[in-house]
Amino acid sequence: MIQEPVALIRQAARGNLEAMRSLRDVGLSLAASSEDESDRLFALYEASIFGRMAAELGELADRANLMAVLAAQTDILRGSDCEQERERADEFEAEAMALAELVVEQGGEGSEEAAQMIVANAEAISAEVMARAKHYRKVWGAE
């Protein structure tokens, strides 16, 4: 049974983890089915909002899922002609790297993929992004 989006948003606002995951997944589905890059990016923004909420309340897999959403946003924005969008790409990349490090440290579902992401991107990530990743580690590591 498909739930009304407004009902899911209200449930998510009250802390319902499954509603958060559902809304994240709807955003991912919309992004995957869109051929327009700006529509895909908008859907990923929505997915990242609910993904962050799910990552806070959920399991390690929710953090790994958010890491993938942020990486997809980074890929789209990285190729932009707009300096502000490239700066946002750096922020998303830093947050994704911080989450990847935390997922690897905690082990379990998604940790192998996170480790592969770190290794694959280690040389390509700028010092500025790594410095921002330290900030996001503190943010995501805080209780």
C-alpha cells in the first residue's frame, strides 16, 4: 500500500524511521528515473534530507545509504560551471567521506563498500575536503 506523501512527512517529523526511509527511497527512485540533471539533483536533495534523518535514528546501513546519496550529489555538482555548485560538491564529498570512515570503523553492512570508496578516492580528494571531512566526523560522531 502506497502512503500519501504528506502522511509520510508527518510521520517522519514525529520520528518514524520507516517513514524517513520511505521518503528517502522515493527521492532516490525519482532521481534514478529522471533524465533531467536538475530534476535528478532536486530529488537527491530531498533524499539527502530524509536520508540524514534516517541516518541519525537508524542503523549503520542508513549511514551507508546516505553516503551514496551524497556521492551522487557530488558527481552531479562537480561538473558544474558554477563555482558555488562546485563548493557544494566539496561539502557533500566531505560529508560522504566522514560517513564512509565512520561506517568502516563500526563495521557491518556497508562497511566493505565504504572502505572501497575511501581507497578509490584517497588520491583525488583535496586537502580542503579532507579538512571538512574532519568537521563532519565530529558532527556525525556526536551523541
